[in-house]
Amino acid sequence: MEQSHVNTGELAVAVRNLGGIDETSVDLRTGVNVLAGRNATNRTSFCRALMAALGSDRVSLKASADAGSVTLQTPTDSYSRQLERTGESVAFSGDPYLEDPTVADLFAFLLESNEARQAVARSQNLRELIMQPVDTDEIQTAIDTAVEQKRQLDRRIEELSTLESEQPVLEAERSEIDDEIVDIEAEIEDKRAELAAMDGTIEATRAEQDVVEETLEELQSVHSELEELRFRRETEQESIETLCAERDDLSTALDELPETSDGEAERLERQLDQHRTRRSELDSTTSQLQSVIQFNEEMLEGTNPAIAQALREDPAETDLTDTLVDDEVVCWTCGSEVKPGDIESTLERLKRVRQEKLAERRELRAEIETLSEQKRTLANTAERRETLERKLEQTTDEIETRRDRVGTLAEKLETCRQTASELEAEIEAHEESKHSELLERHTEINDLEFELGRKETERQQLQDRIEQIEQQLETRDQLQADRTELAERLTALRTRIDDLEADAVEAFNEHMDRVLSTLGYENLARIWIERSTEKKKQGRRTVDESVFRLHIVRQTDDGRTYEDRIDHLSESEREVTGLVFALAGYLVHEVHETVPVMILDSLEAIDSDRIAALIEYFSEYVETIVVALLPEDAQALDDAYHRVTDI
């Protein structure tokens, strides 16, 4: 369960059978909580148990127990975690505070084995560590989606711009047709006036006139049909030309697509399966190594007296007091006594092996990303080819269908032309009679009325098209607003990783300067991170990748400065640098919004006064701090801090 903050007030932590703890209950408070005690007093075990309640898996079950648990009780909520041994592994269950503890494990749970602390001491890739919680695949998917949406909006806005330039042309054509309609209407009125002015021959030729008018009406109908057939044929021919051009474009696009095969897709899928299987194996191996390392670190801190006595061959001859002051550590696997240095060297080898496995896992992740991208490209190409082939087939069928229609229309046109010729011949025969002038006027009026109808139809078509354009143009403002918003979102997505890197470097450099000034390391002038870019292999590709370079600047007694190396820092200076780097990650990833609790352990390399100053500095940014200290180091801290001396 993730919340914005832990409820302020007292926090009750109950632990059973975790690490070296049999059973204990500890009350914590908002602010700084100091766990003061000697080694082998279960301070680290308690810290890990608290981490487990908050969501971390970096806790071990008591060696002699089959089940363990931890409960975190706040004034209003309760969070719990249960561990149960199942064969050779341990199963976790319960309702911890965090669903995903990744960021907290990196930047809030700062035990000695914490990756952020170790990365500085071992000169590891700081940029990769700070960016580890960022899902770059999700960001890239969001970018790809936004790019496609923007492309569609750009295409639509461009179409509207074309329509906008088309509108004045259409309006000019409409105006021209309006003038032609006025002229035709005026000419019709003139012809009708001439017809009305003719003498009484009209009555004498009424019967003949009726015949002529009927013929003229029929001819006008045939002319209308002819015009309609011509228009339909021209439309079909224009459509055929457009479809042919589209077919050529589709064919060209198909030719330009790379060839794909099912075998290539299967090969990529096999490689992905192999890499994912190997990554799972590495995950399991690194997890097991981490558990072994953590347990041995706890044993190295000080073997629990009861465990030590139980592991010795003759417990009755061993005094518990002797166990506490013994310079040797009892090996938990065989019960023999070994020097702490031997365990430390073994731990270093185990840590190196774990780092090697982590490096291999990172390389595998890069290769998986490359193969996944190739698979997506292959699938997109195949899908694109299938779409183009389907469109090409549909276009070809449409062309054939329209060509058939053109043939049918041509036959109808020929029939209409023959009918029109017959009617015109009949009218011409009447025009040769003595009343030819009268018939001529009727013919002219009918022709003009036909032309008027055609012009009015053409004008209506123009008007409909203009109104359609106006309606579409009304949406342009909204489309442009949507495009602006999408462009801003795309910019934010593209710069998100860059911004996080820049913020992390800025936070580290700022806090490092302030901490160094506060702690007063003598000839250490500055420690800072420089962010640069260099070419890196990522699978089969070469990409630009950000690199964090840590710089150490020393100052001599006479004021001269020179650059030093990380391995020349004292253990205290390295520890402080690692802790400040973790604080930078805590702030940049806003860990306080999900778990405002920071856990600190193994600070013995730093002197007491500096520990006190460092804790005070951290408390400005962290709501609740739990720090495990030796009694002499704890004495230097503010007396107002809440102290826990019995676990």
C-alpha cells in the first residue's frame, strides 16, 4: 500500500524470528530515532525488519526458525510482513507499506550494503544507479504514441490549410456562376417578351406548337440525361485516375518495404526467450548472493551469543562472556571459529561476483531491448506489408469496377445521343415550316432554361462544397490547440530523463558542497559530479549515453588545488560521499512522497561529531530517520532525539 506520508506520532514495530531477533517490540517517533548499542545487539536485524515492514525483501529469517514476522503500527494504520521457510527458499506474504520498494531500497534504506553507498566507494556507474527506478521502455512507448498522434494532427491540419486555399477559388467560381445565371435569366425574359409580341399566328399554329413543345420538352429531358451521364462518366474517369495513382503509390511503398520472414521472427523470439531465461537466472543468483552477503554482514557485525554457543562443538565449556569478547567469529555453516578478516575477504569476493552478475544482467537487458525493438520493427513491417497488399487488392478491384461502370455509361450515352439526334431532326423539320421563327423562339427559350438548370445545379454543388470546407475549418483551432498540447507533452517526455539526470547532478553537487562545508574535512575542497555524453554500444547499436564523472578536488596548505581520485579518499570521506549521493536520489525521485522514512546503519567510519552534523543535515529533508550507532557515537547527537537502547 502506498501513501503520501506516514501518519505522524508514535510508530510501534513488533518483530519475531527475523535476523538475530527472537522477539521484540520497539517504539519509534517522527523525527530522529537513535538505536544505540554495541555490536551483536540486533540493531542491524531490527533495521532490516523495519525495511521488511515497509516493503523490502532484504531481510533474512532467523536460522533456527521456520516462520517470522514484523508489524508496523501507526496511529491509524497497520502494516505487516510474514516470512515462511519453504524447502530451500523463504516465501514472503502480508500487507507491507510499499507495493514496490525499488526506490526505497536504493535511496532510503541506507545500510552498509546499500547500492548507492557502495557505488561511490567502488567507482561504479552513478548515472545508471540514479536512473534505475525510471521505466525507460514505458517512456519510449509514450513518446512513440505521442509522435504518431502528432503526425496525424499535422496531417489533418495540413489538409485543412489546403482546404483554406481552395475556398477562395470556389467562392470566385460561385460568383462567376451567379453572374452567368443573372445573364441567362435576363436573356430568357427577353426571348419571352419577343414571343409575346408576335402576332396571332400563334393561334393558327397552336396544334403545331403543342407538338413542338412536347418534342422540345422531351429533347430537354434527353439533354439533361446526357449531361448527367457525361458528369457521371467524368467523375468515374477522375476516380479511376486517382485510384491508379494510389495503386502506383501502394506498389512503390510495397517495393520499398524490406522483406520479412517467419523464420526471422522465430529466431528473434528464441533469442529473447534465451536472454529472458538467463536474466531470470541472474536475478535469482544475485538475490541469493545478496541474502548470503546480508546474513554474513550481520554475523560479522557480531554473532548472537546464544547462536555462537550453540555452534561450538562443546557449548558447555564455553562461557557466553568469552563469546562476546572473542576476537574470532563462529562460522554459521560449520561452527568453526574464523578470523573476521577471512569472512571480510570472502564477502568482498561475493560482492565482486554479485557486481559481475549485475553487469551481465545490465548487458542482457540492453540486448533484450535491442531484440525487442527488432521484433517490433519486424512485426510493424509485416503488418504494414499486409495492410498495403490488402489496400492494393481493394484498389485494383475498385478500378475494374469503375471501368465497368464507365463502359455502361458510354453505352447509355450513345443511346441518348441517338435519341437526341432524332428529336433534333424532328424539331428542325418543324423549323422549316412557315412558322419557323416562332418555333425558333421556343427552342431558344428551352435551351436557355436547360442551361439555367445546369448552372443552378453547378452553383449548388459549389455552395455545398464551400459550406463543407467552412465546417471543417471550424475544427482547426481545436486541432491546433490539441497539437500544441501534444507537442508540449512530447517535449516533456523527451526531456524527462535528461531533467532527472540534471536534477540528480545538481542536487548532489549542492548538498555535497554544503555537507563538506559543515563537516570541515581539512584539505578536501570539493567533490562534484560532471555530466557528459559519450558513445556506447547498446546491443548492436551505438547510442549517445549520459555519463556521471565524480571529481575530487584537494587543496594544499598554500591554497593550490589539484584533482584526486576516489580511491585516495579516506573511508570517512567515501562514506559521506555515498550517503550524500543517496540523499540526492531520495530528493530527485521524491521518495518522501511514498515512504518518508530513512534508515542508516554502519556509520562507524565517520567520527562522532561529523555523524551528529550529518544526521542533523539529513533531518532537514527526511521526516523520520532511524539510525543505528555505537554508544560513543550516539552521545554526540542531540539529546532531544528519541533513543532506543534495548532491542
